[in-house]
Amino acid sequence: MKVLAGGIHQEANTFSGVRMVYNDFRRYHGAELLDCLPQCRLFKEAGYEVIPAVFATTIPSAPLDRTEFDKFIEDFFSSCNDKGVPNAIYLCMHGAMYIKGVGSGELYFIKKLREKYGEKVPVFASFDFHGNMFPELAEKLNYVTAYKTAPHVDETETGERAVRALISSLKSGKIPEVKCISIPMTFPGEMVITGEFPSCEIQSCTEAIVRDKLAMEVSWFCGFIWSDSMENHMSLAVTSWEFSEELEKRVKAAVNKIWSLRREFHFNIPALEVDEGLHTALKRAGNMKKVFLSDSGDNVTAGTSGDNAFMADAILKYIKKHPSCADRKILITGIADREAVNCCTKREPGEELILSIGGKLDSSSTAVEGCFTLIRTGVIPESRSNKSMPFALARKGNTDILLNAERYAYTDPRQFEALDIDLEEYDLICIKLGYLYAELEEIANAAYMVFSPGNAPQKPRMIPYAKERKDFYPLADVEFDMDGEWEGWWKRG
């Protein structure tokens, strides 16, 4: 039996001013795809032939337009056109991919798959917790699962869960179906941390339904708030071979629990206005090293431009205004600016140079100008979602600024080690994230987040949706008619 495998993984921030093209994605074909998606080894171990199409991935970024997304569609089908109709399909997806002029990229792609292979071929898919799952998409799939953790530490485990479920389905000959209900609420991911209340309680509730063998899978989706689309709500997706009265009762209780806890979601670290955050973090950095300060408005892992030097400018001005903080050793990471990096690569370490940093990818981004000393240049190694790129480290006083030629997310201390940057040397580390990823959280002695400007505002009311939206909490104190919604949802299909 043959299983077609592939997918596309992008979290699309519709407020970013950076143009994306398909060539910006890292694309894996053939054996490279199987290495990139290690869960596919389970198919081979079970005796199935795997047909690798393409897996395309990039860091969170701006949406593609339809012409560029069609290049992925063409790439996917051209990789497997001569292989016939597969017995099943496994997809590794994100769920928050938005295509200009189309809407949901995942729905557009799944429709193309169904047009080519029909409705009877089972399609199993794994998704990101921050995906925007909704009924029309879910009901075109036979199995849906999402990460159970945020920050994410179970990507491979989630893929393996989908693959094992598909193998089980093929062996039994029973094909499940998916039902999904949208819940009119959504928050920045920084307020939905699965290791903390109320998120941990919600995950426990959904996992108990599966543990009690009432459903194959129940996945809670946080949604992606920085998508100007009608799909960016929380949701619950249920996969089962049969939808019993007991399953209906338990799922309904889970949805009610999620809704009842809507006022309990909160930031897991102190979230402050910029001036207060700078004052607090720099004061703390006077007593300890590795105090992290998240530049949340330009959080690259939320798809922002990554070229906003607002925080660099604010820190340099604060140090000038408060000389008592001038002894703080500060690292500001990692502003995307190819022009500035190119200027640095033409100089030698120790040379002084005038740089204009930031504000070149997105017209709304701030730039900072001044005289800097070049510390060094080098190359950032390629990763699963990034191509290799040059970098530069420049210094002004005791403040170092790490520049990347392209947008790049620093989420792990090992990324700094690869650039010969020792985080132990720094009192304050300003980083373009929201919440700290697990590996950074582990080494941080303290962490703060500031409501900085950028494409990913942490305050929902500050998100510039094209139309004033009052259809979800917390933008409005909406009513959720659970019983009215339920009848049409559960009985459909």
C-alpha cells in the first residue's frame, strides 16, 4: 500500500509589510522530506511504501499571494503525478496559512487534493496548536491532531500520533471523520501557555476523552490572532469512527469549560509598557545576568517584519538618559537588515562605521542610526526553516546589536553558541519573541515582556483588523449560544 506524504508549514501574519514568495520557503523532496519529517519512518516500519511529494516550511511570516501559493501546489503534484492514486495521504501542516485573495491556504490546498484524488482517499493531518481550525477545513479531513504544548516541544510526537492513527485506520479498514466547532474567543499565544492554568486544565479535559476511548483524537486549537480572517477563533476538533451520545456529552462539556475559562487567560511573565519594562529589566540586570526582555511587537515567531529597531533605539536613549545603567552589558537580537550586514562585511573587526539599522523591510518599522564598532561578521547555519545567511555583531558602548541579513528567530541558546556569542556575558538580552521558548526559559534568570510597536500587538484591541471586529472575546463580551451552535454542528455530516 502507498501513502503520499508532504505538506506546507507557515504561520501567516497578515499585518506584516514584508512580501513573501514561494522561493523563500525551504523545500524538501524525496529522501530529504523523509529526514525532515521523521514520523514518516513509521510507515516504512509498518510495511507501507511512502511517496514523498514536497514539504515546504518557513518561519512565521507574511502571507503569500495566490500566484505564489499555486507554485507550491504545482510543486506538490509534480512530485507525485506518476505515482497513481495513493491508498492514503499524510500531511504536516500549520493551520494559520493565509493566502491573499483566497483565504485559508490549508483549505485551498485540501480542496485541490480532493479534486485530484477524490473524497474516499483518507487524509490524515497534523497541525500547530496556533492553527486556525474551522469546520469547513476539518470536515474535508479524516483525522486532525495538533500540538499539545505551547511553547512547542512535541512537534515530532504530534506527527507520530497522526501517522500511527493512519496506520491503524489502514489496517482496520475503518476511516474516521472529523467534526470541529469554532469558539468565539482568541488570544495572543503568550496568554495561552499549556503548562499553566487554565490551558493545562483544558488539555487535561480533552486528553481524558481520548484516554477513555470515546474518540480517536480531540485537539484544542488556540488560533492565530494576527490573521485578519474570520477563521482566527479558538476551536475544538474531534476525530472518531462514531460519534456516540457519551462522546457528545463529553465534548460539549469540554467546549463549555473552554468558554467558561475565557477570563482566566493571562501572560506568564510580567508584561509592561516600554518605559516601565526598560526601567524594571535594567534595574534587575544590575543584580544578575541573563535578564531577558521580549520585544513582543516585533516577535519574529509571530510573523513580524523583524526589522523594527524601536527597542534598540529605546535602549540606547535610555542608557544615555540614565548613565548609572551604562555599565550594563546588553545584547539586542536580531534585527533583519541585509544592507547593514553588507556594510559590516566590508570592514574589519574593531573598525568604526556609521550604520542605519532597521526600517528597510516594513515602512512602519523604526530605524536607529549611529556610530558603531564592528565586533565580527559570520554566517548563520541553515536550519529546518531557514537558509544560511550572513550576520554581523556591532557595538555601541556596552550594547551589542546582532544583525541578520534576513528575518531570523532566535529561540535556543545553541543558536548563539553557533555564532560564538556567549549569553553568560550579558546582563540584559533583548530578543524578538513573545514568550520565551523552553530552552531560553531554562537559562533565563528573569524575564519580562514589553508592549513594543510592530506587526504583532499583544493587546487584541490594538490589532488593526481591516473591519472593526466584535465577533469574539476579548474584543467584545460576546454571547456564545452553546445549544444553538451545537445542534447544527454535531448533527452535520
